Amino acid sequence: MRTILTDSIKIAAYNVKRGDLVAFPTETVYGIGANVFDEKAVSKIFKIKGRPADNPLIVHVASKKDIGILAKEITPSAKKIIKKFFPGPVTVILKKNEIVPDIVTASLDTIAIRMPSSKIARELIKLSGVPIAAPSANFSGSPSPTSFQHVMKDLSGKISCILVGPASKYGLESTVIDCTGKYPVILRPGSVTLEMLRKKIDKRIVFRKSTGRIKSPGQKYRHYAPKAKVKLISDYRLRIADSQSIKEAKVEKQKEAFIGLDKKYLNRFEVVKICKTIEDYAKNLFSFFRECDDNGVKIIYCQKVSEKGIGLAIMNRVKKAKHS
Ligand code: AMP
Ligand code: MG
């Protein structure tokens, strides 16, 4: 299949309308989208990504009024979140309306809804005339794409259109919040942080790690993983021990990389990304994973940060990327 690379939102919307898949920029990561009401188009997303059928998609809307078409009831906590954080990098889970095909929600009776702050994404949804079901535009399990070049690498020849836009502002997927219960529960941390939500929405909000009953099916899968082995920098001592024994065994040293905030690691690794701020760390994590794979890096050391603010989302992604 020939993949058109375009910056015309009109052309991209035309592709959505005729039942094809379009990759498009958002402020979180690039998405691969289809008309939410077109089951055949949505099924192509699962096929092309190699996404398990029990991992539901997030449905993207251009305006708040479209939420009422997709969800049965907008709970008081969802109303608050929508008021304070939509449009933005946050997704609410609500009871779904029958109009939404089961394939989109993996047959759950709930639906994930997000309104992107990216103007390009919203314009695409508007011109398509329908909400767009869209996961990240990568193969299942690999790091999410944060630029159109990443999407090209994974999906050229497999989808009909890539809408070109800027690199993603946040670089991590949205915060997913279950709003169907007594109080909201974070199922996936993101750039809208637990602290922000506790302050603005409800003090009782918690992040529920995906142990026990699986509420958010996507969280049970290994995710975000580059080909290189990922380690937290607290493993650094181990690394010194490792390289010592490697040297002794006269085995060629493996190419290693580092990403984090601490300048002291600048000259100790072959590929290094020192981030100025924690937001910068979040923004660069996935693109760094991809850069490392392109450079044949064998081990990526990620600096451990405290699980506060956006640090919770960074550590969540790094832990999922670690090979067990
Ligand atoms: P992705 O589209 O790859 O960013 O993944 C979407 C995330 O949202 C996955 O972790 C899904 O499991 C989660 N998700 C989507 N729909 C629902 C839902 N109805 N209930 C719970 N989690 C959901
Ligand atoms: Mg994804």
C-alpha cells in the first residue's frame, strides 16, 4: 500500500471518511485513527498494530458535546475533569452508549474518551465528521511514536495516510482516569498528574497499579519496550561489576546509553541524553529509546526519579519497558 505523507488535514480527513487509517499528531504521542463507527476500519487498527483484541481503544473527540453521544452518563467526577482538563492529555472512562461498536471497547461496557489539545488533531476529527478511535501509531509493545518520522518507520506501506505535524509536546500517553466509581481512579499515569487531580478534582483520587482485577486491560501487557535492555540507574553499581567481569572475560563491551537529569553521567556512556527538566525527561524518553535502537545500543540506563508529579508516569513507562 502506498502511504501518503501530507500536511493537509482535508486529505487526511478524506481518508478517515472513506474507511482508511490515518496517523496523526497529538500533544501526547502520534495516534493511528479510524472512524469510531466503522467496525471494518477499526479492526484494521488491531491487525496492523498487532494489538490484542482485549485492549480497548481511546476515542478522540473534537468538542465536549460529542462526549454525550459516546457515553451513557457523564458522572459528576468526569464533569469536573472535563471542565478543568479538556482539551488536554487526559482520558476519562465512562459507561458506553450502544452506538459505539464493541470492537472499539473490547466488549467492555465502558468507553475511554479524550479531547486532544492539539489543534491539528481536533481539526482532523472535525473535518472527518466523526469521533476517531485511536491508539498510539506503533507496533504493539514498542515505544510510542512522538514524531511523524517514527510513524513512517513503523507504518509506511501499511496505512493510507500520515498527517505530518510537530513532535509531540508531552511525549507520553494520556492520563487514563476511571470515572465510573464513587471517586475517580487513575489507571495509567500521565502528564496530568495525581497531585494536579487531587488538588483540582478530588482529594481521594488514587493511582491503582494493575494488580489484581484488571480494570484497564492495556496495563497488563508489556509496553513501550525498545530492543535494547532497559535498566534503572540504581542498577549502576551492577553495571560496573558487569563491565568489570566482561573486561576480565575479554569480551567486547556492549554499547550502552543513559537518559536522565544528572550531568555526571555525560561522559560515561556512548549515547547520552541529559534532560534539563523532568518534563523534558518525559518528552524525550520514547524518542531516546528509538534513537538507541537505531544506534545498536544494547543497554539503556534510565535515571530513577521519585514517583511524584510527572515522575510517576516516567517510572511507570520505564518499568514496563524493562525486560523481566
Ligand atoms: P493506547 O491507546 O495505546 O494509549 O492505550 C489506551 C489505554 O487506555 C490502554 O491502557 C487501555 O487499556 C485503556 N483503556 C481504553 N479503554 C478503556 C476502558 N474502557 N476501560 C479501561 N481502560 C481502557
Ligand atoms: Mg499504545
